[in-house]
Amino acid sequence: MHKIVTPITDARYLTQAVLQIISLLGMYQAELARILGMQCSDIGEMASAKKVIQINSHAWHQASMFVRFYNRLYDRFDGDEAMMCHWLRRYEHNLSGSPFYLIVDEHKLAQVVSYMEVMR
């Protein structure tokens, strides 16, 4: 695993980054669609390089925050993939839920990112 350190201002780069993150964290394209507020077919087109996330759209802001989340997760566990995936899916008492379900099902990505930034 590696941290995403380059500031993302390019639509293609951000699109590739979020696709790479879900692969590294063992997530599905449908889960990314929920995080970004897009359709599964949109993610499929992104994965086949037929589409990119539109700059300044809701999906763009969510994707940027998802990269921020990934980087905080990477920092917290020094890039240890197993620990990162485990923390993502286990119940976190301070969040009153599993970060994975809070992000994907309850649309609380910003809350999880804020928690991680305080916990640094």
C-alpha cells in the first residue's frame, strides 16, 4: 500500500485514486458508488476509463474526502494493509459504529474523517 501524496486537481487522477483505494481496501465498486453518490454503471465506466469524476461536482468533493480518509487511515496504521482493513470494518466505540458502514450506508464520511484527524 502507498499513501496518495500528490494534491489532486486532475479529474483522471482523482478517478484513478479512488478506484485504487477501493481495491486496496477490499471494497466493491457499488460501495464506491454509494460513497460518491453515483450509479454503479458510472463506476463501471470509470473503471474502464470511459468516464471521470466531474470537477467541483458532489462526487468530486466526496472523492477528495475519500482520499483524505484513506491517507489518515494509512498514517494511523503506517500503511499496514491488514490493520487498515480490520479497523475499517470493526466497531469503533468513539464513532458508535463500524467506519465502513458509517461511510457506505450512513453517508458519514465527513464525520469519520473528522474523527480520524482528531485522533492523529
